[in-house]
Amino acid sequence: MDDKQIQQVLKIEKEAQGIQEAAIKEAQQLPVIAEQEAQVLIEKARAEAQEKARQMVSEVKADEESARILGEIEEKNKQFEAQAISNLDRAVDYVLERVIGRG
């Protein structure tokens, strides 16, 4: 081999060594990068889950409040119905007394 060929082989070997070192360095960084990306995904999922939980709790509280109000309204309706029935009975008694009293 002449000097030119030897220099070319050395240059190629040096380039190959540089490529190998870069590949090793990149391979060493991959787990770190993967871990960082996984942490970002975990934090994002955690934040989304917490927000969903807040929404669900809020909906449950709203449902409970609606149920409480509905219960109060139903109770008032029962009272009004009882009062109406009582008033109807008194009205019928009043009309009968008037009719009988005049008859």
C-alpha cells in the first residue's frame, strides 16, 4: 500500500470510530430521554385524571343538590295537595250548608 491508501484507510477508520462513539453516546442518552418523555406523559395523564375527577365530583355535588331541591319541591307539593284537599272538603261542606240552609 502506498501512503495515499494508508492515509485513506486511517481516515476511514477515524470516521468509523467517530460514528461508533456518536452511536454509543446516543444509545446511552436514549434511556434518559425515554425516561423524561415517560415522566411528561405520566404528569399529563395525572393532570387529566385529576381534572376529570374534579369534574365528576362537581357533577355529583350538582346532582346531590338537584336531588335535595327536588325532594324539597316534592314535599311542598304534597303539602299543597293536602291543603287543597282540605280546602276542597271545607268548600264542599260550606256549599252543602248553604244549599241545605236555604233549601
